[in-house]
Amino acid sequence: MRLPRVKSDGRGLYHCISRAVHSLFIFRTSGHGSEEADRFVRLMRGIAAFCGVQVLDYVLMSNHFHLLCEVPEPVALSETEVLNRIEAGYGPARRQAVQKQLDRYRQQPDGTAEIERILDRYRKRMFDLSVFIKELKGRFAQWYNQRHGRYGALWAERFKSLLVEGGEALAAVAAYIELNPVRVGLCTDPRDYRYSGYAEAIGKGCPIARQGIRTILGQPETVSWAELGCQYRRLLFVAGSSSRGGKPPAFDLATVRQVVEQQEGEIPFPQSFLCQIKYFSDGVILGSQAFVEAHIERLKEKSGFKRPRTARPVTELDSKNLWAFRGPRVRRTG
């Protein structure tokens, strides 16, 4: 039986992965990039704004993507707020069409109920991870198939998601995501990889991408971007100094030492915390023992999941604070 998707009741943090069918190379991520990857990022930002989902970090690889998402606690939205989100996700023409529809009902004696029905149809699609990913994948697939004259499914299976606790677990997953291009030889420095949250924050100065890094590091608004950038860079290089599955580390120790010493400080994460990265894609739930076991109990209550299960320590990582729902599977996830 397929395990139900694990979601948080309120605010939740998730690492999401989806692959193209038959490992089709849909993104050209080297050289000057590609219209496909640029289109995906634009759609991602627009649909995230509509759904109220914050994409804290992301990386597009040639045949799959990684997203690190924050889904906030749902809140009641006014008519103006709903219209603003419609414009962000679908453009000004859709907003104008919905606005005209609402104005017509406003002239009718019993139009208030119909107005709320229209607005609620949009509200129900917000603050939901599954809706966000489904819409992103669906709209991109439709555009991609039209562009390339192809038919049929573009994405293989449903997307994978890992529920992540904030703090050390969130920072570890973010580092894993950002180091994917370095580990497969697409770049030597994560800031040079075009389609990533880190590059968007560094190269384009994107406020949304920079806010994502702030959330990952758990730093308040009083901390400057210059300091945030240094902290995140140290995190990535220290994380990249460890080996993975018998393969060499992303960075040699001399490079790591140079980066850390130049930026005057060390980061409180062990150098070996990425030695077994499969937990960041297959673990289902990742965080402290209390966090994981609490969500196991919720899973049992909500879905009738009866298989005996307790949180298991992530012994492969040099950390006493990280636990997972299950161990890594054999199939490799890059």
C-alpha cells in the first residue's frame, strides 16, 4: 500500500522532488540556460504567490527538480487579496475577468452569495502543497508539450515530499539541494549554477530568494543580507566537504578552509552531516525525535496507517538531533 503523503496541520516545511518521465532531459542547465528552465522558474514564482507557498530554495537539474517549500498557516483572505493573488498567478487579464464577473453580481440583489462562491473557489486552492505542485507541473507540462509538439505525460509518478523540521534539519536539506550541481560536476561553486535559489539570491538580488535563505537560517530581519550571505556560503562549503556514498566530497578541505577563514567564522554543523543524503529524499519525515514521532501519530490517526513505526535515529549522520520516519531506499536520488 502506498504511504499517504505526510503533511503538517499548520505551517509546514517540505522538500519536494519530481522527475521527468523516462528521464527526459527537459531543462538545459549549462551554457546560457534554456527557455524551458526560465519558464519553469517564472511559473513557480507566480503559482507560489497565488497559493501562498514560499519557495525557500530550489535547484533545477536536467531531468528533475528540487523545491524546498514553506506552506504557512491558512488565513482568511479578503476579496482584494484574492484578486491580487489571481493576478500574481495568472496575470492581469484573469484578474480583470474575475473582477468584471464580481461587479456584475454586485448589481444583483442576491449577488453576495455568488461572489463568495467564486472567491471561495480560488481560496480552496491556496495554502496547499499538493495543489501548488500539481498546478506547477501541469501548467509547465502543457506549455512544454505545445512547444515541442509532443503528447502525453511529462512527469513520472507523483512527486516525492519530505516533511522537514526547522533548524538543523532544514539547513541540512537546503545544503543538500544546493550541492546537487556541484556533486555531479556541473559547476565548482554553487553560486555559479544558474537555476538555483542561491544563485537567484546572489546574482539577481531577488528579494524572495534572499528571504528564503533568511528563513532557512532562522535569522531575524535585523541581520543584514551581507551577513546572511556569508552564513549560507559557509554552510554550503562545510556541508560540501564530506564524501557521499563513497564518492569524493564536493570541495577539497583547502577550498573549504579558505572560504571559512576568509569569512571569519565556523558554522555549527558537522562536516559529515551529508554523508548519507538519501534521508533528504526518502526519509518522509526529518527532524528531532519528538517532531518525527508526533507526525507518525498524526499519520496513524488521519490515514489509518497501522504498521508499527517509531522514529529512527539518523546514525549515518554525525548529529544527535536528526531522526527520520524510515531509512533510505536503495534507488539513488540525485
